[in-house]
Amino acid sequence: MTHVTIIGTVTAKPETRDELQAVLSAQVAPTRAEPGCLNYDFHVDAVDPCCFVFYENWQTQADLDKHMAMPHLTPLLSQLDRLLARPVDIRALKMLSDMSGQT
């Protein structure tokens, strides 16, 4: 199965950390329910509590593109300059192994 994997890193300003975490947490359930979402995992850096990371796998690039246009992303996308210390970093990956749980 060929799929799309990305790691998205979002870094909060210290004064907006809790607000950003709430905004990002609210995206998890609706994103996991989207067609084509294989997994959408939300993390915080073990050392830097202002650094949040998403590990995502999508069935196709079209599914990821549709995700990026979903209305539940608006609370984040409409406030990027105010909430973030730096631009969102999205890194596309190519998986070399099978996905866990699949052969």
C-alpha cells in the first residue's frame, strides 16, 4: 500500500502554549474520522512543552489535501501569527517498512 506520511511540527509562543494545545487537541477526533485518515497522532516534545508534533498517515495525497481544507482546521489556520513562535513545519516522509499491524 502506498500512502502519504507527514510529520507536522507546531511551536507555540510560551504565552499561548495552553491555548494552542487546546486548539490542536480539538482537531484529533474529527481528523481521525475523515475518509482516508490511517492515523493521526498528537504529541508534545519531551523537553520543549511548546513544541507539538503530529504524525500522520493518509491513504492518498488527495485525502491529505482534503484534510487541509477542513473547517475544523480554521481555529488554528486563522490564528497562526498570534499563536505560533515560528511557521508550521511539515515534513513529508516515505515509509520504508510496512505499517505496524500490516503485512
